[in-house]
Amino acid sequence: MRLFLVSRAAKAALFVLCLIPALWLAAGVWRGALGANPIEKITLETGQWTLRLLAAALAITPLRRLAGWPELIRFRRMLGLFAFFYASLHLLTYLWLDQSFDWGEICRDVVKRRFITAGMAAFGFMLPPALTSTRGWIMRLGGRRWQQLHRLVYLAAAAGVVHLWWKVKSDLREPALYALLFTILLLARLRRRSRESGGERAATP
Amino acid sequence: MKRHRSFSLPYSMVTPKSVYLSRRSLLGSLLAAPGIAASAERIENVRKSGYGKGETLTPYDAVTTYNNFYEFGTAKEDPARHARQFRTRPWTVRVEGEALKPRTFDVDEILRLAPLEERIYRLRCVEGWSMVIPWIGFPLAALLKRVEPKSSAKFVAFETLYDPKQMPRAAWAGIPLPYVEGLRIDEAMHPLTILSAGLYGEVLPNQNGAPLRLVVPWKYGFKSIKSIVRIRLVRSQPPTTWNLANPREYGFYSNVNPAVDHPRWSQKKERRIGEFFKRDTLLFNGYGNEVASLYSGMDLRKYY
């Protein structure tokens, strides 16, 4: 297993896997198979895959420890960038198919409707980490500052869940599920950090 | 995007029901489908009406697979899947309250009260999408007159069947059930307000509110309550489900109005199902000539 994880094939496989939802949507558009309201379907699916892939990216760190597979780190950037890819499609669907690039209306929407505000914030939080995901940027910023910047992903996840929560009309199961998932992923980190800092304190005389 | 089927075809040229039922026959036989068989029934002796001339009908498949009927699930495709087994006969409707002759009607009796008409109406959902649907029905007034409303009847309250055994997904609806709706008496007696028992020349599919539903074309779709079991003539404004669930977002009147936004989204435009870009939403869904006078002097922002 660990041998596979370090192979190039594993990365290629994950790349293809992450593309499947987009290809499925594209095929659905082509065949007219996305139901009565294909644009709504595209919006829903791209939004959901953003949250799922964000969760997958955030799950890497705890999984590395739990499974004892540090190699998993190789996949985190790709998962994060695919989350950003689906977020971009989601945003583009809204800007183009929903608002026909009517920027005045879009600005009013962002200011006036809190679920749109939250969605835009989520995208805003994803943007800097996505742009600085390369090795070059790690060097330029320095590991510590780079890592701090990339903590924006937590904010993106939170804003994304809030965005969905505020959008839903009455059935809150789906946003609640994502909220639970992200809370677990976040707690897994906080616990470790508090244990680490506790350890440090114990070590000082 | 979607390959464009021309929607300007008359619906007689749309894939015949028998054809796609046979396509689904495998699935149908797996699910033992009395519901499907029932919904294929044609309704005879339907008079055409002048409503909806020049409108392009929304395809039958879209009308019957893209539904809000939370008792059968909250996703749009849920009702078509989960309402198959819904029993629509025997079915009675209790009409009572401030009336001289309250009584219980068998649904088949109701369908003989008045000549059935085809009414092609626009349907605008509060969520921002719309359809054009050829309903079969007759004015609600014809039923109400049978029970002889008293002058004290100022509003009409409607109730949907709530049977958790037939509607296991209702537990997740997130709205109080049974579903209830209401109209002011003049809205209820308005000739545009109909009870519908069919669409596209056929008996209403379960997911569309069989066996009997309300259609109020100048109001958001949720006012057009489905699968009605009780109609009450009442003295004061009755509670309505979405208003109970979220009073800030859904008012009693809920007239289609592009100038009054839903708190969470604009109502200026709508996506007509089958169209690529959104179109402008019309005040009273374009039925202003007929109904605007009902609201003269009312602040439509306050009474949203």
C-alpha cells in the first residue's frame, strides 16, 4: 500500500478520480440527462464537490497519523486544488448562468444576501491558498508563514458550510453533516496541538 | 448546454405516454406500479379554455419529475420516486366551517360538480423557477358554492393528507405537517383559482398532488396546496405552513411580485424550466389584469 502511495500512478489515479464529477456533469449536459433544471443541478453538484474535496484535503493530516501513512501528504495539494476547481465552477455558474454577468446585480446580491456573502467569503478564503500552492511559494513565504496563510482553508470550510446552511429551505441534514465533518477534522487538529503545546510546557523546567 | 429540443411542439407530439411508460415498464414491474398505471389514465370531455395562448408548455417529463412535495422527500426528484405507491382512491374531501351545508364529498363526485376545463397556467415557484402547465380542473368556487358559505366566511383553509405510513420521508420535511394553506374568500372565489385533477390530458400524477389540488396561478407555487383532504370556510386568516416554518420569508399572501424580494434571494427574475437564461418575473405572475383589483390599496411589501 505504502509503495503504491509513493508511486506516480497513485497521483494520476487521484487526478482522474477527482475529475469524474466534472466529467459526469459534462456528459449529463451533453445528453440532457441532468433533469428538468440542469443549471440548478450543476450548481448543487459543484458546490457539494467543493465541500467534499475540502473535507478530503483537511482529512489528510489526521489520516497520516491515524493510518501511519505520512506519504498521504503527497495528495493534499491536489485535493485542495480540485476543491478550488469545483468552487470556481460553482462561482462561474452563479456569475454566468444565474446572473448573466450583471455585475451591478451581483454586487447588490453579495451585499444583501448573507448566503451569497458567505459563499463569496468562502471563495475568497480559498483563493490565496490556491494561488500559493506551489513549492516556489513555500520558499518565498517561508514554511511558517506559508502554513499560517494556508490556515485560511479552515475559514473557507466554515464559510462554505454556513453558505449551504443559509441556503437550505428546511431540511438541514446536509449542512449539518458537513458541519459535523469539519468540526471533527478541526478538533482532531486542535487536540493534537494542545497536546503538543502541553508537552512543551512540561518539558520546560 | 442541453441539446435544444424545440418546445414549440404541441404536446400531442411529445413522446406519447404509452411509449415512455413501456420504457419504464421494467422498473415499473420491479416496483409493482399501480401508481403508474393510474396516472396513465386519460381524462375525457375536457373543454379547452382561452388561458395560456401562445405559451410554450413545459415538457411533461419536467412537470412530473421536478416537484416540491416535502411529504415525499425534499429533493426535486424525490416525489416522483417516492409517491408511486400513494393511494389516491378512495378519497374524500371534507368541506366545512362557516357554511350552511357542510359535508364530505367523494373526490369522484367533486370531479362531476362542474365541467372540466384545460387551463394553461404559468407556475412560478418562490425558489425562482417557473413552468407552463396545462392543468385540468374547474373553478374552486363551484365546489364552495355547493356548501353555501355564510357571510361570516372570510377566509378558506386547506389541508393536505398527512399519512406518515405512506410518507415515511415526511419526518425530514423540516416543516410542520399536515401541510396547510389558505386564501382570502375573494381569492378563493376568483375564477382563476381552480381545483385541478389532471394535467396534459391525464389524471394528475401523485407527485403533482393527486387526486385533487389547488392551482392559484398569480401566487407562488407553495400556495397551490396538493392532495387536499379538508377545506374549511373560516372567519379569520388561517395559519399556512411555510409562514409557520419561517414567517419572515413566507407571507400569507405570497403573490408573485418581482419588486418584493425573498429575504435570501431576488424575485426579479426566474428560470423558466427548459430555458438557458433567466427571464423577468411579472407582477402577479402576469395575471395582474385579472387579480390586481383584489389588492387595491394594500401595501404589497407589508402583505407579502
